[in-house]
Amino acid sequence: MTELEFGLNTFGDVTVDASGALESHAQVLRNLVDQGVLADQVGLAFIGLGEHHREEFAVSAPEVALAAIAGRTSNIHLGTAVTVLSSDDPVRVFQRFSTLDAVSNGRAEVILGRGSFTESFPLFGFDMTQYEQLFEEKLDLFAALRTQEPVTWQGTTRSGLQDQLVYPQIEHGLLKTWIGVGGSPESVVRAARHGLPLMLAIIGGQPSRFAPYVDLFYRALDQFEQPIQPVAVHSPGHIAATDEQALEELWPHFKENRDKIGRERGWPPVTRAQYEHDAGPGGSLYVGSPETVATKIANTAKVLGLARFDLKYSNGMLPHDKLMTSIELYGTQVAPRVRELLA
């Protein structure tokens, strides 16, 4: 296994200030840039901003925020978690990321997915009955654009292209492009067919249950005669000095966020027992002290053969100062300890 990389993901969750009042979307975005700067300073490899179009998340144009982070950082790679390709235009997505790659001196990545929310479809005038077809066709086109060769393409979800080059081009190599997968075998096979790395979003249950997906991915890569590609995981968590502190800090914000989404989707309210179980050794919440979180990440990395672990460090209205502490501990204590455990 290659040395594990450590990344961060956020949706720009709207946070509360010291008085408990909700911060503006503008302030959340300014704080988010500071979080990206800190992530770079503590040596983390990646920060991904998730695209959403909802009141509780501030990031709807991730590439703009990433460009702001790029201007204040030197090493950290900058991407999305995810870009909802189905309700966007592949040509514009490629252009935005090739521009980000240029201004960041080659640090751009994109994680393409269908997204776990559907607000972008009516917002941009797309028909939900075409949910599968939109992603399938647009990913085919994006994969063709990524080669930086003239593209001839015909589909039903946008106008066709004839010997079309798209600018600006990537200065060195190809744009690093992941496929984000939430648990669909078809999506795993699709990533392999295009020869693209796999990003598994594990937000519930035991991470080990995703081992068959990793196996499927490698078998499909072999079948499609594609080179071996890395596998990464995105999971939520929070780090503080002690397990108890981390659990107590996150719980009210985690519950409010999960229950709000749950009411929309017909889920029962999350209980404290469920929360603590998911934060325990077998769950997919990486909450606790640096030692506890490092042990869980190391175990997941071993079971799934990971190249990168992305911690979704923002969860509900957890305040900015707590997020900054979590990022600092992740970079300065968790990452070195995981490397020791895996050595």
C-alpha cells in the first residue's frame, strides 16, 4: 500500500458564532478560506468543498472558494466533494477546473458525482426522470474532454461536439478526476470503465462492508484493461483533546443536522446510543481524541487498502473555532500517528 494521504472535506455548513447566533453565508465562506489555509499549514494533502444549493450549506460555487484558498496556500490540493455533474455542463466544469489548476500551479482535482441532494436539478432546469442518463452521458463527455484531444461527441442531454478543443488546457498531465460513489455497484463499475480513481462516501455502517466494492473496482479495472487506480474514503468526524470532549462538542450539532435531513427523507431521529455506536470502533463516525481517530483511520485504511482518507470535518453548526482545532489536531497529531500505525 502506498503511503496514506490525509484530506479534508466540507460542505461549508452554516455555523454558529460565540453567542450561538447563526453566521452569514458570507462569513462562513471567509472562515472556510481560513480553514483551508490552516489545512495547508499543518501539512494536509487535500481539501474538498461539496457543492450544494441549500440554506444550511454556504458552498454553491466551490471553484471560486477554492481559488481563494489557492491564493493563500502553497501545497494543498484543491477539489470538490462532489461536483454534481448531472446538473452542470461538462465543458464548463472542465474549464473551471483547468483554470483552478493554472492559478494553483497544478493543484486542482475534481470529484464527480450525482450528489446526495437533488436541489440542483429543478434549480438548473433538469428532469429528475433522466437522473441516470444525465450522469452517464455527461461523464462520458467529461472523460473525453479530460484527454485534451479534439472531442467529437453526440448525446441526448446537451448539444453535440465536433472536433472540439476546450481551453485552457491542463499545463502538466491530466486533470486528476475521481468518481464519488455512495454505495452503488454500477457506479463502481462506471469509475473502472473510465479508468478513474474511486472515492467512497462512507457515512453509515461499518467501513469493512465496503470491501466488496473495492474488490469489484479492481476486478472491473482488470476487465476493462485499465491501469490500477487509487481508492479513497470520505467520512464524517470531529477531533478534540479527549474522546468525551469531541463527543460532547459534536453531538448537538450532529443531531440537529441529521434529524433535519432525516425529516425530509423519512428517517427516524438519531439517538445518542446510535451516535456513540457509530463513533465506536465499528462505526463510520471518526469522533474522539487524536489517538482514537488515528486508530480508526488506520483500521479503515488497512481493510480497504486506501490511498487517501478525507475527513468531513464540518458537521452541522459546529463553530468555526472547534473546526480549526479539529483541523490542527488532524494534521499535527492524527496523521503522524496513523503513519506510525501503518508502518
